[in-house]
Amino acid sequence: MIARELRLALTALTFLTRIPVPAWVGHSETQLKQSARYFPLAGLAVGAISALAYVAAASILPHAVSVALALIASVLATGAFHEDGFADTCDGLGGGQSREEALRIMQDPRVGAFGAIGITLVLILRFVALASFAPVLVAPVLLAGHAASRFYPVLLIRLLPYARVEGGKSKSFAGSVGTLDAAIALAIGLAPLAALFPPRDWLAFLPPLAACAWLAQTFRVRLGGYTGDCLGATQQICEIVFYLSLLALA
């Protein structure tokens, strides 16, 4: 049982990041399908890398520069996986008039004007939000934010059908998130926030929930469901909303 869950957790890490895992983890469609419950745990690993980069840089460099390096570390850890999904979603929803056209644009590997503008604004806002925290808070915020923001894509999978007919990497998750999976993802996503921040700040988990609900409705109407790009876009938006919520509570 423990070995199985560990294998699923490492599978989630393989899917969402470029962090190497042991060869014995293996890969199968069933294993991937069951790994969504551990998305927040993979997020916590990314947050730890980003937080360590900030702490190391902050010992010799200014606060803003250290925040920028922490962001770069998180992008390198994921291979810009979520950022790429956000850019594709911006292109699809911004340039596609119909469901079919939007899905076709999202499959195009090229980045259009909507995607370029969207990802630029997201990176700027994420940097400014993190740089606005006191230096002592940046590492805890990164740990909590990266873990929490990976819960919302799991919720999206729970709420929506898969939008594409021909498939894709994220089709494996269609119908895979049950109540127990969502509960496990929620517990892991909330754990760093609950451990590192006072109860008042736990409310920062709620505004991203509203953002996720809005995104789910948008994807349902425009696309008929979710795609892998939608999952990445949801993570990016919910991470930023989480940071802004913590700032507002402070």
C-alpha cells in the first residue's frame, strides 16, 4: 500500500516537473491516471526548490533579485510546463471564435499575441506580488503557494469532462478524480498553509477557489471541458490569486 502510494506520488512528480525519479517507479496509463491526488505534493517539491533558491540568493543579493531567481528556479523545475499551458489557453480563448477553432489554436506549438501578452503579464504580476512580501515570508509563501495551486487543477478534473476527442496526455486523468482523490489533494494542498501561517491567513485558500470555479465555467462554455493547457492555466492563475490574497490579508 505504502509502496503503491509512493509510486503514484513520484509519477505525479514526473508528470508535472523535470525532477528525476528512480527507474523503479516505471510508467503506465493506470498509474498516471491515479496520480492526480498527489499534484499538490509535486507542487510542494517545486515550491521547496524555489524557496531554497530564494534563501540562497538572499544571503548575498538584494530582495528583488532573489525573488526573480526563485521564479527562474521554479520555471526550470517544471520546464515551464504550466506557463506553456497558460499561454496556449490565452491564444485559444483569445483567438478562437468557436470551440473547434479554440482547441485547434491551443494545439499549435507556436505562441501568438494573446499567449505572449498573457504570460508576460502573469510573470510580472507573480514577481511583483512575491517581491511585496517581507523577505522572511517569501520562502513560506512559495511553499504554500506552489502546493495549494496544484490542488485547483485536480478540482478542475473532478468538475469537467475532457474536451478533446482525439486525446492528449491529460486525457488519462478524465474521470479519474474521485471524492477520496480530491480530499487527499485538498489535505496536501492545505498542509503547508496551515503549518506555516496563522489561522487568519488560511482564508487565502478561498479566493483561488472562486477563480477555479470561474475558469471551470469558462472552459465548460468555450471548450466543452478541460484540456492539459487548461490545467496549466488554472494552476498559474490560482497561484497568483493565492499570493494576492495573502497580501490582502496582511
